[in-house]
Amino acid sequence: MFNRMHSVLLFAAAWVACLAKLLDEKMTGSWRLFVLCSLLQGAGCNAAEFEALVPASVTTLSGSCVTVPCSFTVPDQFKGNLHPGCIPIWKKKKTTISTTTTFRGNLTAYDCTTTFNNVLEDNVQYYFRIDCGNPLKYTFYENPVTIQIKGLPDAPRLTTPKEPVVEGTPVELGCSAPSYCDTHPPTVTWTPALGLSTQLQQNDTVTSTLTFNASHLHHGNNVSCTAAYYIPSGNKTVTSTRHQLSISYAPRNTSAVGSPCLPAREGGCLNLTCTSHANPAVSAVTWYRIHGEHILKIGTGSSLSIQLWNANYVFFCEARNEIGTEKSDVYKINIQANEYLSYSPALGSGGGTPFMTSGEGSITGVKVWEQPGNHITGFQLRYGTRWDRLIGRAVHAPLRLDLFEGETITQVSGKYHTSHYIYQLIFGTSRGRSLIAGQPALKSFNLYPEHEEAELRILSGRFDGGGITSLGAHWGLAPEGYGNSTS
Ligand SMILES: *[C@@H]1O[C@H](CO)[C@@H](O)[C@H](O)[C@H]1NC(C)=O
Ligand SMILES: *[C@@H]1O[C@H](CO)[C@@H](O)[C@H](O)[C@H]1NC(C)=O
Ligand SMILES: *[C@@H]1O[C@H](CO)[C@@H](O)[C@H](O)[C@H]1NC(C)=O
Ligand SMILES: *[C@@H]1O[C@H](CO)[C@@H](O)[C@H](O)[C@H]1NC(C)=O
Ligand SMILES: *[C@@H]1O[C@H](CO)[C@@H](O)[C@H](O)[C@H]1NC(C)=O
Ligand SMILES: *[C@@H]1O[C@H](CO)[C@@H](O)[C@H](O)[C@H]1NC(C)=O
Ligand SMILES: *[C@@H]1O[C@H](CO)[C@@H](O)[C@H](O)[C@H]1NC(C)=O
């Protein structure tokens, strides 16, 4: 009773398995079926017939290779005819194919796995045939494999890290490319090659993993992977989509720069600017002043305007974002060197065109033109050995003063008309000499430096077609290396 019951159950299982085989058009899992049916042989499953188990279709690249997994069964009465000398053959529509094949199976183990090389024809059915040189000769027409070809490989697929990635953490990017020909899997490369990459072949997919430690230098890089396929008639490469990396990092290259309002002097202004690179952007900037041993917080914001009251100032800024902070190098301003600068504001009616003299080095000579018995029409300064442009108008011959070596102009005075011209102009020197031009009429003016050591550096003001309408003086030390004093 038990025995009969057992047989009925086994028979039903085999029947289900064989039905499944009939329905399994694509032959997926054919290996499993084959094994299952082999196990059930003699238990009702009629595996003892000619049958090749191959995929219904495989795909490869034009000119490349493809491996067709293959197994087969033969009726029981032919099993004895199988021997190591049996010949595997592949046929195309009843003719032997021209494509070269590499047999990779073992016929005595019912394995007919074969690699087709240099495949060029698309959508062609191939049939397996076995010829053992004895009654076992058979072509498996019922079970063809269709080889399909494509001109271009499918693009590799990029898998990107979960963002945001914080600087200093390891990053892993993956790239998977289909492998069409298992003897020549594609080679995957990364652009840019940011770190180490390892390549792994699994089933018919090649996966490359790129690992590197995230750095701010990687931020914004566009990463892609390329799969290169070896094909004897011409290699093919195909590239994935690009992924732009976003790396979060604490502020970098933080720098503090000051821009003094000129001339830099006590009481003058200083604009401070803090720059920094950060992702996400800098959210807060704090300014500090180093005062002896103390560090004083003096303000916030990427730019800050302050007044200079001491001779020496040392600043730095600190930039912050949600990742971290960075301090800048110190910015020093020393107004000691510039403390001799001063400006005597312009006097006169001030009509006409503005002017400002300029030149390199100390002033070494002066020429002044006067309307005889009247006002000053023009003047010219010499800096070093070069005469600056003529300011105003030249009439007749100028009055001229050439300074000695080390002699400087320390006073500019004269007379002016509140609605006309400068009437008299006197240049006084450090050696007590002077040049006097024009008429001693109307209002007096006297321009001189705030510091004894300073000398005349620049004259500025306005002039018109008739003469000089206003005049101001800028005082200071000659720029270094340009002093005219040689001792
Ligand atoms: C082929 O298969 C048979 C049976 O499984 C085995 O004895 C033989 O060693 C195999 N031959 C090769 C070359 O693997
Ligand atoms: C490779 O194939 C095996 C067996 O078919 C399967 O178990 C495994 O999940 C596959 N691996 C990948 C990565 O697809
Ligand atoms: C990342 O940094 C760690 C620790 O500093 C180091 O051991 C590792 O080799 C680095 N990895 C790469 C890919 O540079
Ligand atoms: C990455 O691509 C984007 C958009 O095409 C571009 O704006 C950016 O400059 C690229 N980055 C680099 C580092 O080339
Ligand atoms: C094709 O690729 C192989 C390596 O995959 C290389 O050795 C060969 O030089 C390449 N051929 C051409 C024509 O680029
Ligand atoms: C910082 O400056 C260096 C040198 O100029 C530069 O190579 C680097 O890319 C900068 N870093 C950032 C985050 O801008
Ligand atoms: C300083 O900043 C103020 C206000 O932003 C601006 O008006 C002035 O021109 C700046 N001065 C200098 C020397 O940059």
C-alpha cells in the first residue's frame, strides 16, 4: 500500500516537472530541469529522449564571441554509444557553419557548452549535432539557439554614492558593464581615475568599484566609467553617463585682506575682506584683532570696515560652515611707514579741469609761468630726472628752481583770488631757498606738511584756459629707493 502510494506521488511530481519543461519556452533554468529530470529518470519522467537544453537566444557584439551553455539528453538505448571520441558539431539551417567555435563542454558528461567566435550574422538559429561514429548520430533540430548581434554594447551603468559625502570619508562608486564574450570581458576604466579600482566578473556582468577618500579637490569633478571591448575586427568602447561629485568640506584657503582708504593714516579707514572656499558655502565669518597677548573679536561678516587708531594692527578672520571652521593667516597693516602722509586741502575758486601731478621719486625741480604783472598761468614739476606734464598754460619764459641733492620742497604758499586764479606761488625748500612767482595780491595761503620729515609729493587742483584756479598739496616721504638724498 505504502509502495503504491509512493509511486503515484513520484509519478505526479515527474509529470508536473515535464509539463513545466514543455511550457518553459525560453529554456531559462534549463539546467535545473535537466538535473530534476535526471533525478527522476526511471520514476516516470521521460528524460530518455533526444533533447538539447540551450537558451532560446543569446546576444553578443558584432565580431565578438558568445558562449552558449548547452546540455543534452539521449534515449537510454544510446547511452552506451557515448564515448570521449564523439564529435560535437553546430549547424545552421542544415549546413555546417563557417563561424569558428570552441567546444568547452564534455560530451560524456552530456555537456555541449560552446563558444562561438567572431560572430557576424544577426538572428541566426544554430543546432547542436553529435556524431559518435556509431549509431549515435543526431541533430537536435527541436532545440535551436538564436544568436543575436548588436553593433554597440549597452552603456555601463554607474552607481553613485549617497550624497552628501563629507570630506575625509571613503567613497565607493560602482560601474557594471555587460560582458558579451566571457573569454574577453570588457576592461572598465574611470575618468578621472580618482583612486583605486577593482574589477570583478560575475555571471555575464563585469563590475568595477572605484574607491577613494573624499577630498575637496574632488568636488565638482564629473566622473564616468568606460567599458572597452576587445573585438578582433575593431575594439569598441562605450561610456556611462557622467556624475558630478558633490563633496562637503569645511572652509579652505581662508584669507584675510585689507584695503586701507588712502592715504593710510591714523583715523583713516580700513576695509577688511575675508574669502574662503567651502561647500556648503561659508555661513559665518568672525574677525579678530591680535593686540599684544590678547585676541579681540572685532566684528562679523565677510567684509568689515574699521578705523585705524594705532600704528600696528594684526587681523585674522575665521570662516565657518556646517562642516567646520578655518582661520586665515594674519593680515598686518603698519601705518608707521605711512604716518608722514598728509594732505593740505585745495584752496582757490576751483573752476576748470582737475589735475594731479605724478612721477617717480622725489621732486627735483619746478617751473612756474606767470602773466606779467598778473596771475599764475601754469607750472611743471620734475620727479627724479623726468619733467611731469605742464599744468595750465606756458607764457613767455618760466621761472625755474632746480633742487640740490637731498633738498626737498617743504612749503607751498602764495596768494589767490576767491573767484579767479592763484596770483602768487612760492615754493620753499628744506635748505631755506625759494622760488617766488606772480603778484603778492589778495588772499594768502600757506601749505606745509604735518610731519617735519615729509616733503612735497603731489600737487593737485584745477586749472582752466587762463591759469591755475585751485591748488592742494600732498606731503609724505619719497617712496623707498627713490629718495634724492644720497649721503
Ligand atoms: C568528462 O566527464 C566524464 C564523466 O563525468 C569524466 O569522467 C571525465 O573526466 C570528464 N572529462 C574531462 C576532460 O573533464
Ligand atoms: C550569478 O548567477 C548565480 C547562479 O545563476 C546567481 O545565484 C547569482 O545571484 C548571480 N550573481 C549575480 C551578481 O547576478
Ligand atoms: C583613506 O584613508 C585611510 C586612512 O587615512 C587610508 O588607510 C586609506 O588607504 C585611504 N584610502 C585611499 C583609497 O586612499
Ligand atoms: C562638470 O560638468 C558640469 C556640467 O556639464 C560643468 O559645468 C562643470 O564645469 C564640470 N566640472 C568639471 C570639473 O569639469
Ligand atoms: C584592442 O584591445 C586590446 C586589449 O583589449 C589591445 O591590445 C589592442 O591593441 C586593441 N586594438 C586596437 C586596434 O586598438
Ligand atoms: C586652495 O588653493 C590651492 C592652491 O591655490 C588650490 O589648489 C585648491 O584647489 C584650493 N582649494 C579650494 C577648496 O579651493
Ligand atoms: C571701503 O568700503 C566702503 C563701503 O563699502 C567703500 O565705500 C569704500 O570705497 C571702501 N574703501 C576702500 C579703500 O576699499
